[in-house]
Amino acid sequence: MAFEVYNDLTNRKEPFVPLEEGKVRFYVCGPTVYDYFHIGNARPFIVFDVMRRYLEHLGYQVTYVQNFTDIDDKMIKRAQEMGITVKELADRFIEAYYQDADALGIRRATVNPKATEEIPHIIELIELLIQKGHAYQIDGDVYFDVMSYPPYGKLIKQDLEELQSGARVEVDPRKRHPLDFALWKAQKPGEPAWDSPWGPGRPGWHIECSAMCRHHLGDTIDFHGGGCDLVFPHHENEIAQSEAATGKPFVRYWVHNGYLMIDKEKMSKSLGNFMTARDLMKRFPPLVIRLFMLSAHYRSPINFSEENLRQAQAALERLRNGWAQIRFALDNPPPSTSESRELREQIARYRDDFHRAMDDDLNTAEALGAVFSLIRATNSHLSRGDSPDLAALEEASNFLRDVDRIMGVIGIDEDQLDRDVEALIEERNAARKARDFAKADAIRDRLSSMGIVLEDTPQGTRWKRSGA
């Protein structure tokens, strides 16, 4: 089965066929860096990180671009409140973004362009739109003329009349149509500005992404991702201005994740249920948050609650302990081994189930179900006696390594806690050998306080996390 993805442009699931064989051009809307990113932002960052990883697992060379919006109204206001420049504000929160995204296992993009560093490309695109009759200037402002682009509304599946009646639009009597949107904004007193053919000013929000996308990926790209709240007006406007300028299709596959709900309400500052990813990571390990975000299909809403995070934490412990059991058996082989046709068939079936789910529009929830089935099968096999099928367990180990490279939810290679635990166990074993039982007991107590349970066996000391 080939990788299929639900395309929001066509409203159907489609096989992925790259624009250029073996390569993928992928653009994802990044944060506006005026604050720490919130848990609602974390969902698309994690989801599209996994989509990128899976495409790479399938053998594609992925050029992954995620922008930073480092100039807009929110940033200007926040910088003024803090008594710093907009650039100082942006630099502070870009660094914070990298810290928090790294902690969540979100791989860095191929390119993270900043809007303020793309001004020449933005101006070039606006000039092209004016030249082709799709934009007009008034008093230093430049607007896109939606009436000049008949397909406007094709992503959201509404015409201009429907959109005008249902949308909140910026009121400006100078505009030719209420839905016309700003490509360039003339400088206001106290605002940062850049020189342009229309006078000093700054770019509008929508044009930034089109210009950065075109600069780094070309006129037509394979994937464009973002939250479903960006479909209109942001992504609709990106399509209009990009295709009006180039005359070419802008994006071949539009992918959007569903809302993150908090106690079944959409997260928003106005409701007071706003939380940053940084604050959440003080309460739950990053792997727990990542696993939670992947526990539902990316297009479905997901309900954030303390109970659901606790369930994800317990699920992570099952994954980690299952992995530890497999590695213990492989690293400490018993005197006798066996072959288990049943286990080998189970491993093959669950591996196939995992890939089938991922190929089906990145169904991470179903894919995780296959991983947990594998863990149950290997746990059952290992509990039957001291003659495990080591070849089969090696297959299971390799599969789990693949899962972790794709989903990043086990922490096999980068988990410092494992190394700390193993070092303490070695220290405890050395103390026992030296008959320093007080020290050995103290180390066991320390591990217990870390949630680690020890089991001394003829093959060595096993360990697992409590509660699993």
C-alpha cells in the first residue's frame, strides 16, 4: 500500500505522488515569536514532524521548511510593553522555541526562514502581483484584489458572497472589496519599517509564507501543513496570491490537524484555558506529551485533560518497560534459547499493521495500537520461561527502533534516564560484590525514589518503571 493522505483541497484521500521523484517539498506554518508556544501549537509541530519522519522512512529526501513570523501587530505591541525592540523580542522567543521544540523531540527544519530576512523576496512577489493586476496600492499600503482571482475560496469551499457574509474582515473603506487583504502595510509612528517601492512599511502576514515558500521550495510544493484554524483566511490567501503571481498550482496536498480541546472546549486566551508547552513540560515529561498528541488521528480533535495525560504517561511506561525487557534478554542471553514461530508471526503481523496504519493518512493512533500489541506479545513470550527466541526478539528490537525514529515516543537512543539508571545499577552491583550492603540498599532506595523497580535474577538485575 502506498502512502495516502487526506487532501483538504480535494476533500478526499489520495495516494502521494511527489512532484519530483524521490523528493518532497514540505512547508509548515511556524510560530509568531512573541511568546512561548502553547500546547495547541505543539500539536501541528509534533504531527508534521512525524509526517516528515515517515516520508524519510519511506526513502524520500524531504526539504522541510518552517517559518518564524518575527514581525506583526502582536510583536510590535508586546515589544513596546516590554520596553525592547521587536528584534530583541523575536530573538528571545526564537531561542525559546528551539529549546522547547528540541525537548519535545521536534526535529529542526531544513530551513527556518524569518520574515524580516525575506523582505526582498516579499517585495518581489508583491511587485509581480501589481504588475499582473492582482494588487493595488493606496497611500503606501498594498492590497490583494480578491475579485481578480476567480478561484478565491476554493480551499474553504465557499464563494466570495458566502465568505463576506460569514467572515470577520478588516474594515477599510479604501479597499475595493471587504475581503481584500494587506500585502504591505505603510509605516505607523514608532513601528519598525523597511524601504519599498511604496514607501517605508512592513509585510502583511499572508504574503510572508508565500514568499518564503517560493524562495526555499519553488513555485509548486508537495505538502503544506498547519492547524485547521489557518484554512481561512491564511491558507486561502496564500493560495490566491501565490497562484495569481505564478500562474502555477501552489500546493498539491493541503494537510491540517484538528483542534486541541481543553475539557471539550477550544483552547483560547479569552476562556482562560491557555497553557504553554514549556509550563506543561514542568508537569509531564516531553515523551508523555508527544505520545498524547499522537494518540488520536491528526485530523480529529483531541481533548487535553489531566486524565488523558496520565493515561499517556502509563502508556509510555508500558512502552519503555517492554523495550527494556527485550533489551535485557538480548544483552543477557540465558544458557538455552528456543525458536517461536508464533512470536515471529506476531512480530511480522504487527509490523505490517503499523505500516498499513501510517500509510493510511498517518493514522498514528492505529499504528500505536500495533506497537502495544507487539509489546504484549514479547512480554508474554518472555514470561513463559528462560528460553526466549533471541532472533525474534532482535526483530522486535529493530522494529521498535524504527518506530522510535518515526514517532519519537520511546526515547531509545536519547534518553539520559536510562544511562543514569544503568550506571546506578552497576554501582549497586559493585557495592553488593564488595559486601557493602548499606551502599547497595541506599542505591536501591534512590532508584525507587526515581520510580525504578529492581528485580535481581540469575541473568542479572532487571529494572522497570513503577506502575507499569
